[in-house]
Amino acid sequence: MATLPDSPRAGSDQAAAQDAPTLSRHAMHPPEAPAAAEPQAPAQREVFWNLPNSITMLRAAAVPVLLLLPFFTGETGSAFMAWFFIAAAVSDLLDGWLARRGQMVTHIGKLLDPLADKLLVSTALIVLLVVGRIPVWATWMVVVIVGRELAVTGLRGLASAGGQVMAASGLGKLKAFTQNVAIGALLFHYETFGLDAHLLGMVCLFVATALTIWSGYRYFADYFAGLSGGGGQT
């Protein structure tokens, strides 16, 4: 039986099918649009009146109390001032520990904490000089200690503005401890716990002054070394 040739319509339909573009599975099922990025939570606002900052402010408030020393130079008044200063100095350790443990470190706290310490120490030294607990010949020690505190504070601000971190060194901490012992002993002035408090205070003040000069030199040397090395922690 003879096979009839395909009709022109059938041939044209087959050619059209061959020429038609083949749709890929991606065209048939377009890819899903990427999910929109989740909005970031706004930065948590720092709380100023947290416990560590409150303790720091109390330490700063202790400064005017030390100005009353010239009116309370007796043995009882001196003992009160000495214990008051010791409590204020110890609070520096307490607020730092609380801030780190409770994750309550704030930018304003980083500024106020060393500022309160330097105000407390500088005021105590100047008042001790005024009442004669630090003799006139030792005035240079007070000038060196106060000047160093101001210089290092300014240096830290300059380093921070340039992205350079100047952490407290072990030498600086030893200086601060010896300095506080010297001030506390000079505030007691009279014999305390069987010790000549005034003599102990003057010896510690001399040691603190030497440590002040050395640690101050190290801070400036590390700062300039950081500048030449492209910054970084000192």
C-alpha cells in the first residue's frame, strides 16, 4: 500500500516545532528572589547611671572632702581623712571589676574613671603640701606626679584620636599603688599600727615619684614607637 506523502501543513508544523526555542528548567521555574536582608537591630544605648559609673562619681565627689583636711589636722581627723581616701582609692578597683563582670563598660565610664583617680590623687597631694605634711623641699615630687598625670591623660586622648590604644601597664599600676600608699600614710601622719606613718609616707612618695618618671617615659616612648610602626596597642 503506497504511503501518502505528508501534507504541507504537517511538514510546516514539524519545522516550527524544531525551530521553537527549548525552555530550560530555569525558565520554566524561575529562581526564587533572594531573601531581603533582615534589618539590623539598633545599637544598644549606653546607660550612664549604672553601678560602676555611680561609684566613679562618688569617688569624684570625695575630692571636696579632702579639701577639709586643714580644719581636721588632729589625730582623729587625720585618721578619718586617711580611711576616707583609702575607701575612695579601693573603689577604683571595685567599679572596674563590676563594669567588666556585668558588661557595663561605657565610653563615658572610660573617660570618667581615670579622671576621677587623677583628681583624687592630685587634690590629696596639694592639700598635704598646704598643711605641711609634705615638706617644702619635696614640692618637686608633687609637681612631677601631677604633671605626669596631666601629660599622660593628654597623651592617651591624642593616641585614642589616632586609633592607638594605650592600655595601663604593669609599671603604671605599681606606680598608682605606691602613690596611694604614700598618700594614705601621709594623711594618717601620726603613729599608726606601731609605724611612723609620716616616714613611711615620705619613703613611698619618693618611690612613687621615681616610678612616675619611669612609667611616664615608657608611655611616651611606646606612643612614638606606635606612630613609627603604624599604630597599634602599646
